[in-house]
Amino acid sequence: MDLAMLWFALVVLCWVLFAVLEGFDFGVGMLAGIVGRDEHERGAAVRTVGPVWDGNEVWLVAAIGVTFAAFPDWYAALLSGLYLPLVIVLLALAARGVALEFRGKVDTARWRHRCDVALGVSSLVCAAGFGAALGVATTGLALGPGGAVAGAGPARSLAPLASWPALTGAVLGVLATLLQGAAFLGLRTTGPVRVRARRVAVTTAGVAAVVVGILAGVAAPVAGIVAVLALVAGIAGVRRWEATAFAAASLAVLGGVVAAFVAHAPVVLPSTLDPALSLTIAGAAASPEALQVITIGAVIILPGVLAYQAFSYWVFRRRVASGREVSA
């Protein structure tokens, strides 16, 4: 395996880790106000991701940074072609962080309600936005010579969002994160939030399995595997196997993201104008010297990041109680 192929695999890995880890964060953000019927229960749901969400978001920085360093032409074409939607998603990410961090700074029900609403809306925008971007990237952009995106003005980056792949990706992104978030809440809470989260997981898994199953006939064979994994998550939710449900939901996300990235390999970004203008792994990669330098950095930094994240999840492994203890 040459360095370009190695770094393509690392790019996919970073995006997969972001999608899986931030996926349940987005799902919890959307579900906190649904499975939590009062302020105490909503707070319990939010506390399941409170200690880890910012660590999960590091993988977005890593994914974008690795894409920029190893495949600058791919990075330039993708982010310039979708710059307005991605700016909106980044603003939503910022709003989500503010809602999580400032929720407990003012001790009033009205303030916490506003933060919960902001958390839910921003999480929904993030899930739909990243799903839409992944759908567009799978089918390609209007790439001209040199990887430049054809067109000018806001319409250049907004037009792809009206396409069928973008709309499909947005729907699947929301369903996937809802399923992951519900399974995670079932795994990480006790009491009424746990019970309601399991119900949401079962319902969402059924809907996701049907939707992805329909797409399996027109998209790719891997969609059938993703549909089966969603169904497994639903069955595990019925049987109260929370760990199995979360693992199956996460594997479904992993499979979908990997399939989107390798659908046209060795092409990383197809051109809708002329297939000959598509960006390939070899054509979009940085110089061999640059790849050698960043490989040394990755060998030093990546294991430390993975170890730290594993340690943080181990420290905060206990369930969060959502029920109220009644004194005798």
C-alpha cells in the first residue's frame, strides 16, 4: 500500500470516528427534550454526553485537518463546493456547544428550556447537514479542470442541497443519529429515560430498516447490510440488550459512511460534468514528501488521542440516574 492509499484509509477512519462518536451526541441532543419529561430527566439525558461531546468533536477537526494535509485538492473542491451549507453546520455546532456548556450557568427553568431547544435544533441541523453533504459528495459536484467547482455565488453551493442524494443523505443522517442517540441513552441511563429511550430506539430502528431497505435496491448492496444492522438494533432494544443495540447502530453508521467514501474508489470526488475531470486518490494527494512528513506526525499523535478518548469513556462509564429517589 502506497502512502496515498494509506492516507485515504486514515481520512475515512477519521470521518468514521466522527460520524459514530458525534452521531450519538447529535441523537441525544435531539432526544433529550423528548425522552425527558421534566427538568431533572432532561438534565440526566444531557449529562450522558456532557463529559465526552467535546472530545468526540475533536475527530471533526482531525478529519478536516487530515483531508487538507493529505488531499488538498479534494479538500478545496469539497469545501468550496459546499461552503454555505458547511458554514451553517459549523454555526450549528457552535450553538450546540454553547447550549451544552451554558445550560447550567443560570439556575432558572426558562434558561435551561432555551438551552434544550437550542441543543435539539442545532443537533438536528448538524445531523441533516452532514448527511446531506455526504450524499452530495457520493454523487459528485460540478468539477471543472483542475478541480474547480463550476458556477458562482451562493447558488453554486446551495444548488446541490436540492438534489435527491442530498435529501436522502439528510433523512438518513437524522435517522441514524436518532437511533444511535436512543441506543446510547438506553445504555447510559437508568429510570424513565432509559425506558423511553429503548422505545424510541425500537421505533427508529424499524423506520431506518425500511428506508434503507428500500434504498438497497437502487443504491448499493451494502445498504442491505446497514438495514439488517438497524433491524438488529431494534430487536436488541426490544430484548433490552442495550449494548448490542448501540453496537449494531454504530456499525450501521460505520458501514454507511465507509460505503459512501469507497463507492467510486479510486475516485474520491466524481465530476458531474465530465467523469474525466473527477478527482482520484492519486491525483488529489499531496506530494510524496508531504505525505512522509505527516505520516511521522500521525504515528506520534494518533495513538495518544485514541488512548485519551478510551480513558475518558472508561472514567465516565457509569449510568446516569434519571429517576428521582423517594425518601422513606
